[in-house]
Amino acid sequence: MEPSIPSRPYSLASAAGNPRMEVLFDLVPQGLLTPRLAALEAGDPLFVSPAFGGFLDDERPATWIAAGTGVAPFASMVRSRLVRDKILVHGSRSPDGLYFRELFTVRLGPCYIPCFGGLASWIRESPLAPERRYLLCGSTPMVPEVRDMLMARGVPFENIIAEIYF
């Protein structure tokens, strides 16, 4: 792929330290980059920048909330064996959008919660621990909406870490 194409940020879905990089994306047929990514074959060159950003978790208890391709960084965390005391709430419009479902089901078991038709009902109906950390990753409309709902349920702003994708 030519380096003249404007760069786009993507979260890796592969484990930390894995030399093979896995990226999750939705194909946008009229897009500048995703049709080219989808057409790549093994051995094709791909120009990437060094990793940057700070959307990381640690060993503390956390609830991860993602929608769509926003689940990619959580796949990386699970593949990096960061699963103890983690809950993943995974929103999707359909079962086809539950990317990495098998991985999460195996590694997180009952702490993997797939949700259809939005995350709002899970947030309204589930007991939330305000002292727990909540990591959110999703679209521009999803992240602020979920953040505001968590805060309305008593989760302090400082316990919410967010990553918005475009």
C-alpha cells in the first residue's frame, strides 16, 4: 500500500508482543483505506507507524464495554492473558457483529456478556460497582452516551476510561 494515503488509527486485536498484527475493521466500500486493506494478501507491504495511545488496562478489576469494532483492544487484552476480574459487555446489532465471540466465550466464560440492540438496557438493569473501573471503546455517539449513563448510575467520572473510534 502506498505511504501517500493519509494515516488512520486502528487498535490492534493481537496479543502484546505478537509479531503478527491483527486489525479489525468494517469495510467501507467508498472508503479510502478499508477497501485496500481488505484486498491485501499475505506478503503485501503495509506501512504502519509505531504504536501510540494509552488505552490500556492493568490487573485491577474492570468492566469493559464495547460496540462493533470497538471490541478490538479488548481482544488484544484477552489474548495477552489479562482476564482476571474482567467483565466484557459487547454490544452489537446482530450476532455477526460479535467479533471474537468464541475467544471471549472461552477465555471469559460467564464474564462475557453479548448484548443486542444497544447497551442501555444492560447498564440500566445490571448492578454496577462504582469503585470498579469501566473501559469504553466504540463510536462517537456510543461512548459519551454510555459514559453519561454510568455516571447517572453513580460511577465516578475518574473511573471511566474511554477510547472513541471514528
